Amino acid sequence: MTFIEKLLNSYVFEPRTPNLFEKLVTYRQELLKSKKVKERLKKAVLRQINQLGGIIECTPEMCDKGFFLKHHRLQDKILQYFDDYLKLKTEVYNYAGSVLKRRKPSY
């Protein structure tokens, strides 16, 4: 994520590319959204871990179903996040590869 952020904020793109600025702004915004989602998911995972200690103290009938349901929902959200992030990463790399400044070979 850090690499993509630095890439999008660098000056390695060909300045004469049509819609360059708009595309970069869009990708920066998408990356920022992704970072926020990642932070929310990290907090949810930490809450889930903290609740594991209390699960030992409750009866299996009360906690098992609810805990597993919550766990699977969180797992689904994390898997969806990874899918979305990998899609964004691929889009950024494909776009960046097509508009990077071309250096003339030195002989």
C-alpha cells in the first residue's frame, strides 16, 4: 500500500497523458478509502480476539452459534476487502505501466 501511495504521488508519469490528473486523483481517493476500510477491519479483528477470552466463560449453546456467525461475517468482509484491494492494485499498476515516463536509452 505504501509503494502504491508513493507511486501515485510521484512525478514519474508522462505529463502529456490525457486525463492524467483526474485518473491519479481517482486512484488516490480509492487508495485512501481502502486504507480506511483496512483500519476498520483491523479494529474489528482486535475486538474479535479480545472477545475470545470471554467465550470460555459462557455456555456452548449461548456463545458458539453467535461467535461463529460473527466470525464468518468478519471473514467475509476481510476476503471482500482483499478482492477489492487486489483489483485496485492491478488497475493502478496497469495504468502506471502505460503512462510512466519513458527514458531514452543512453549509449
